[in-house]
Amino acid sequence: MWESLMLQESHYYKDILLWDFLDTFFNLTLKEIHFLNWAEQFCSNVKFVFKGDTDVFVNVENLISYSQTRDPSTDLFVGDIINHAKPIRSKKSKYFIPETMYGLGMYPAYAGGGGFLMSGVTMKKLSKSCKEVELFPIDDVFLGMCLQRVNITPVLHEGFKTFGITKPSAAPHLQTFDPCFYRDLMVVHSLKAAEIWLMWNLLHSQQPPCSQRQRIKKLFHWKKNKAKQAIKAVTNQRMSTAVSDTGS
């Protein structure tokens, strides 16, 4: 069934690239290499390239607005940049890397794999450098090694949320799945397909929920007489409901 759906998608939209290897965690580096080679071969004149996972929300308008402020003829690699990360030596972790594979105590700066934006110039340089850097099983780190190879410093941008939107410690019950949070971001990682679809529609509705909200200029206080009337009305309503339920 899945093969049939894939062929149908490819026939209608022509948006699938397929290579002959298992799509597993430790083969993600191969996917990066093949993608960069394909992009250099077939998209050599592109100004910018965005690469993201299937479970990310992408605010396309914000990406375009940001790219318009950058010079496409210069190097650019921007995302949620992770600095000073150390190799995990615990065999229980899927990110386990033995010292025999990587002996240094710290990884080069790299972007969280949820999504990143790069210029076409940088894409071409990475395509070449990935042929010179030894394969590494963690694809995000591998790209960091390739960036280091060509002396490109990745740029941190707060609009890229590789680990989702973090709730403030002062408001642990805050609902972060809200267009008011997403409208100023570029990429948010780890969403379900239905959530991505819903947020896209919320942000592109004629009147986004944020625009409908009104700021409260002063604290709201009940007046004593109105409070008593409201309590009495609620009490009477509950009593009548209880009598109705008993009668039925």
C-alpha cells in the first residue's frame, strides 16, 4: 500500500527523492550526503535551501522575509545551533559514540536536525566537503564537521525551535500550541501532521486568534451586589437542573 501511495505522490507532485539504502537512524548521514549532491547537481543556481524533517512546522513567510535580508552570494547556515556538545559515551543511548570513533571531547558547532536554512553558496561547499569528511553516524554532527572543514560558522536564530517551544518555568501550565507563539517563529520541531495542518490554518485565517484578543487595561473586580446576584442565579439554575433530572 505504502509503495503505491509513494508512486502516486511522485507521479502527481514529482517531489520524492529515493535512494537505495535503508531509511534508519544511522543512515541519516547518507541521506544528507545524497541530498546535497542532488541539490548541487539540479539546483546549482538556487539562492537559498531549506531542509527540514517531516514533523516540523515551517512558517514559510518568515523564512522568505529573513532570506530577503541576506546576501545569497555569501555563506549562510542558520538554525538552532548547538555549541559545546559532548559525545555520549553511554552504550544505552542511541547517540553512543565510542572514543575509537571520535576521540575528541567536544563536537563542533552544529544545527539541530529539525530544520535549517543555508545559502546556495554554502550548499555547494557542503556538497564538496562531505566527500572529504569521514562518515559519522549522527547526521547533525556530521554536517557540523563539514561546516568546520570549510570554515563556515553556523548562525544561531531564535526562530528555530529544534526542541519545540519551551514553557517558561514561571508558567508551567501555559499552552504553547498557540498561533501567538508560532507567528514570529520559523521552524518548530516535533509536531504531528494534524497539528501542523491546524496551526497553518490558524495562522492563515482571515482573523488570527491573536488579533481578536483585547488587552485588559485594569484588573476586573466584582461589585458586591452583582456578585451576590450572580451567585444566586447560578444556585437557582443548579437547583432547577437537579429537580429536572430527578423528575426524569
